[in-house]
Amino acid sequence: MLSPVVSGAPALVDIATANRAATCDFYSGLFGWTYVPAGDYVYAELDGDVVAGVRDGEQAVWTLYVHAGAVETAAKGIEEAGGQIVFGPHLAPGQGEALVAADPAGAVFGLWRADGPGGFGGFGVGRPGTLTWAELRTIDGGRIDAFYGRLFGYEQRQIGDGRHFDYTVWSAGGQTRLGRHADKSYVLPYWLVYFAVDPAVGTDATVVRVTDLGGSVIGDPIDVSTGRMALVADVSGAVFALIDDARPRAS
């Protein structure tokens, strides 16, 4: 499926790595991704759909990009609301415009504006080997909800009790798009991206595959309300989550 071009909807995820070849080999072995160079950038594809990007960077980390109607306008809004611009705006001729920023707590995220119907305007999501969810892990939930709500006009709904479990889900364009989990343990706030695993294989076996490919396990597989998930790191140390969301836990 493709994510519709709606402001605030996920537009792309990409990974920065100091060893592009090793990183590409890892995800090819894990998810079956193939790669298409685009200048200094590389698009990862699965069954003909773009599912991620790969770029050079000293720190191995995944970045979530969301659609923005006007990047320069959004950049001003980010700064006015207490965030900072990290990189850009940067034009990708024939594709769109990108920007990387940090929210008031320091979590890094990106913006993407597509260049009309001929430009890159969506990516494959919601099936094995692709992005299925992303959540912001941060300390200050209320302030961060206000920041992103102001920037993208999200409708935000608390699904926890707000104290012992502080989790909001954010909606745009009539659909749930992202989540925010606030906890004192998230001293260094970050966006966690979740990739769906093949239900026929399962999360546990996919975690074994991660280690076989040179990655590591950060958090062993556990059952959550949306499925069976695990926190892992790739061969370069970039953290991400795996989830079998075809088998949610009975509530």
C-alpha cells in the first residue's frame, strides 16, 4: 500500500550509516530489499515499491520523514515553536524538498514535500519488510504533543492513563499516523521505527535472523497489545523495532 500525501503522514524513513555496503547487505538479508542509486542517496525497494532510503552518516540512525505542504513555512513554524533546523531545506530535482529538524526535546525528524504527481510522493508501508508504525519516545509528553500538534494539526488522543502509561496516538487526514510514548527513561528522545515481519516467520525467528546477519538484540520479543515485538539493532548499530502485527494480543 502507499501512504497518501497528507500533511503529517509518514513520507519516508531513511538510515544514515558509515558503512553503506554492510548496511544494505544486512537489510537485503533481513527483508529482501534491493537498491536503486539516486546520486549520493540510495532508495531501498521491495517488490518495486520504495520502502526506505540509505545515506552516508557518521552516526547509524533511522530518521522518520513526514509530509509537509510547504517545507520553508514549516521550518519557520519549527523554530517559532522551540525546535531547531538540523539540515536543509534541500531540493531533490524532480522529486521534492527535504528538511531535517529537531523538536524541543532534541528528537530528530524530517519533512518531505513531493514535487507533484511525477515526484516521489509515497512509499510502501504496512506489509512484511516495510514500515508499519513509528513512535516518538520522549520525556516531556505534553510539551511535545503541543509542538507536533501545532506543526501538523494532529488530532491527539491519550490511550494510557497519562501517568503510569503516557501514550498518545496522532491522527492526520482522518487516519491514525504516529504515536508518542513519554517516559522518564527516555533521556535521549528519539523516533523508533517499526518494521513488519512475515507472520509465517514470526518475530522470534526474525530476531534470530538479525543476529545471524551481524545485528544485535536490545529487547527480547514480547507480546504487546498490537502484536509481538522486539527491539533490535542492525550491523552498524542503528536501533529499530520488529513486530508481527498480524497477531495482536487479546485484550
